[in-house]
Amino acid sequence: MRRSPRSRETPQARVPRSQPLVRRAPADGRAPRHPVIDVRAVTKVFDLGQIRVRALRNVSLRVETGDLLAIMGSSGSGKSTLMNILGCLDLPTSGRYLIDGVDVRDMDEDDLADLRNRKIGFVFQSFNLVPRTSALVNVELPLAYAGLRGAARRGRAERALRSVGMGNRMNHQPSELSGGQQQRVAVARALVTNPSLILADEPTGNLDSHSTEEVLRIFAHLNEEGRTVVLITHEPDVAEQSKRVIRLSDGEVVEDRRTLGVLDAPPPLQRQKSAHRRPLGAPVTEAQR
Ligand SMILES: Nc1ncnc2c1ncn2[C@@H]1O[C@H](COP(=O)(O)OP(=O)(O)OP(=O)(O)O)[C@@H](O)[C@H]1O
Ligand SMILES: [Mg+2]
């Protein structure tokens, strides 16, 4: 397997200090040469011995830098499976996935880990914060993995927390924070490495309408800065806050609808309707899908 020169660098050299990872559109308005995400006829089959689950069937999807994409579809339609592939957490069974023009098949484990750490910020429905550990230390973790030390790490984590309005809760542990606050810490952790691609799997699924608005506002801001944002949601009013919606059904893309251009500003934030929001932990009904 090919190893990139980067994987031989010292760990400290992996986190850029001065050069942002965000690629902005060229001044002449031309689209960047490679889409940030280029999924080509991807299939994912889970082989469980007796049964084979075809979670993705021939999915093709191109996402340009700066887009704000919502992925919808009913439970089991393949959304998280696709997200895991987009985030290089899993590989397709067949087909190709190119990220910024590079085929993930040509990368070894080091390259993939490096890519995930440098380029991609993940946000999950269940926050995935480390319990009994302060917000600040949670946000520092990706920088620790990247080899950044001491004061620089702390300073960047503090700035990320302030940027999501959590400057006054840095020393709180997850259990001392509301759901919306925990998700904002998780967003800070996702953006502390300055990733150009944010992948969020139902980031508002466990939030009330007020916290949902706050998290959507942060995503809109990140997108305005030029970052590509892909989020999975069951909620139509959350999907309305994107520039483009794709819908999966039985592992296939059945709808691809664009409402705003890639380089347009994100839609102005609509008040989140509370009617279809469910209380924490309640099962998802068909009407909410
Ligand atoms: N690791 C796995 N092993 C076996 N089957 C899996 C695995 N992960 C997902 N699947 C199956 O693949 C299909 C797609 O699952 P996926 O998690 O992508 O759905 P989803 O659209 O994210 O659903 P939800 O809205 O409930 O989160 C489902 O039938 C699921 O049971
Ligand atoms: Mg899922």
C-alpha cells in the first residue's frame, strides 16, 4: 500500500498552525477541480453469515466544496452506512469513493486516520463525549491525537468552545450540561482541528427545538466560512436549512433536490417547529420521518 509522505512527519507537524484547511472557491468563480465527495456506484453489503444485508445499492453522489447537504430517509435506508463511508470509517464493498479527488482505496490505515483527523469533523446524535471529563478536555482530545501539546492545545480548545457559545461552561462535565450544551461541545470538538468537511449523523435528533436552532445556526456559520457540511436528519424543517436534500430508500438515492447554489449563503434560519419534535428518548414515529 502507498504511504503518503505526511505519515512520516512528526506528529506535531500534522496540525497546521497558520494555513486553514478550508478551501475557498477560486476568485474567478469557477468550481474547484475536484468535488470534495465523489461517490461512484458504491455498494455496501453486510455479510452476517446466513444473511447478507445490502445497505447501499449503487449510490453515486458528488458534493462540491461549500455545499450544505441534508440526507434524509426512513430508518434502515442506509444513511449512517453512507455517512460512515463518507467519513472513511468504513469502506465500500464495491464502487469507489474519492475524497478531494483521492481514492480511499489508495490510502493505508495511517493515511485514513490522518485524513479523518485533519479534514473531517464528526458530530453524532448521541454526542459521544467522554464522561466524567470536562468540556475543555473533551474538545482537546482530537488535538492530543494530532500530537499538539500544552498551551496551544488548550488555547485552540477554548476558542472552539467560545465559538459555540460554551465559553462559560468549559470546566463542566457532560453530565452537568443540557443536551443542547453537550451537542455544542461535540460540535466544538468536531471543529477544533479546523476540518473542511463536517459530517453530522442526526445532530439534532436528541435536542429540543431551541437547542436544534442553536446547533443549526452553528452549522450555517461553519458553512458560511466555506466548510462543506453534510447532515443526516429525519426532520423536514432541519432539512429545509440546507442547500440540497438527497433522500435514500432501501439503500438507493431516490431524490436529489437542490434549493440553493453551492456558494450561496445558507438559508436564513427558520424557527424550528416543535410540533413534530419528540421528547428525549421517545421512539420515532412515521410522522416524524
Ligand atoms: N454493522 C452492520 N452489520 C450488519 N448490518 C448492518 C450494519 N450496519 C447497518 N446494517 C444494516 O444496514 C441497513 C442500513 O442501516 P443504517 O444504519 O445505514 O440505516 P439508517 O438509515 O442510518 O437508519 P436510522 O435512521 O435508523 O439510523 C439496515 O438494514 C441495518 O440493519
Ligand atoms: Mg442511522
